[in-house]
Amino acid sequence: MSGASHEIQHNSNNKKIALLIAVLALFLAISETISKSYQTEVLILQMKSSDLWAFYQSKNIRQSSMKNSKDIVNIIGKNDDKTKEAIQRWDKDIVRYDSEPATGDGKAELMEKAKQAEHERDVVLKKYHRLEIASGLLQVAIVIASASVVTGVAILFWCSGGLGIISLFFITFGIFFS
């Protein structure tokens, strides 16, 4: 092979590798952008579930305080009309703290909301991890493709392309499947 035809072949290969690197970098940018979005969503859902559990705990504390107050009054044995009214009010509040379907602020409803937020967080976290794996694979693929330019070893080009294809599966599963 003459020197000129070898140089043309080498330049043609370099253009293919450069194109592969550009495509890999594009998918890396997409993967990273969506991944950061998922990461933010995970943090928001974690805060939401933490807030709901804190609200649940405050309801539980209030309910326990009312039960204790009622027990103390019963132990003391005070039995006037004001005490009876207070006990009736506490009984209603104790029941209301357990479940309040009208407002969704009872312990049962808060627990359900918190568990739902945790589930949503876990689903998004899986997606985030898949995209992080895809990003790592794409970074390695870009390095391997760059090495193929320097070394001229064709198998590196194909390995790089293969890693790119594998990363597309992770991106697809990270975006469309939970």
C-alpha cells in the first residue's frame, strides 16, 4: 500500500472514530442531564417523605399526650361537667388523629402518603442509578475510542462502539422502565 493511500485510509478511520466519539459524547450529555434531573427528584421525594413522617410523628405525639391526659384525669377521679366535656373532646381528637379522610391528615393517611413518596423515590433512584451506569460506560467508551486513534488498533474502536450500545440499553431502561 502506498503512503498516500495509507494516509487516506488512516484519515478515513480517524473521521469514523471522531464521529463515534461525538455520538458517544452526545449520549453522555443526554444521560448526565437526565440523571441530574432524577437525582434532584430523588432528593425532593426524600424530603417529602421525611416531612410526612415528621407530621405523622407529631400526630402520634399529640394523640399520646391526649391519651395520657385522659388517663391522668381518670386516675385523679375528677368527674365534673368540664372534665367530662374535655374527655369527650379528647376522645374525638384521639380518633381523629388516627384517621382523617376528609383532610388526609390522619396518621393512617399520612403513613400511606409517606410510603407512596418513599416508593416513588425508590423508583426514581433506580432510574438515576441506571443512567449513572450509562454515563460511566460512555466515559469509558470515549476514552477507548480516543485510544484507538492513537494506537490505530481497530478492536478498540469496536469495543468503544459496543460499550456505547450497552449504555443505550441502560439509558432506555433508566428513562422508560421502573
